[in-house]
Amino acid sequence: MRNQPKQYDDDDGRVICDMDVDGMPWHNRRVRREQREAAKQTYPEQMTKAEVRAYTGSAMLATLVIWAVFAITWALLILFCTQVLFR
């Protein structure tokens, strides 16, 4: 009895828009299975140690530059407040 959908007074049973459309992933299960098998067979290329170091170094440098911009901006704000605003 719980598996039956709730009946509404204004529901006449017509389908307004059929959501089972060709090409959607849930329409054909074979397509989903084939995509999983294809994903298992293709392995991306692994980065070398030098590429990993270069990537990590570049990320660290970008982080330090952004941190420096925020630190300089904060220092300038403090200088402005102490020298100009609070006099």
C-alpha cells in the first residue's frame, strides 16, 4: 500500500513531458556500461617527477604572489589608517 503514489484531485493521468528521451544516460543501460569499460581501458599519461616538481613550484609561487599582494594591501591600509585617517 505504501508503494502506490499519492493521488491528487487535479491529476488526470496525462503525461505532459516524457522525460525518457533517446540519448540520455538512463535511457539505454548498454551505453553506460560501454562508457565505463572504455574509461577503464584508457589510462592518462603519468607526470614525470620533474613535471610534478615544476607544477608544484609554480602553484607555490602563485600562492606566494597572491599572499604578498594581500599582505602589502593590509600593510598599506594600516599605514593609511594610522597616518591619515586617525589624525
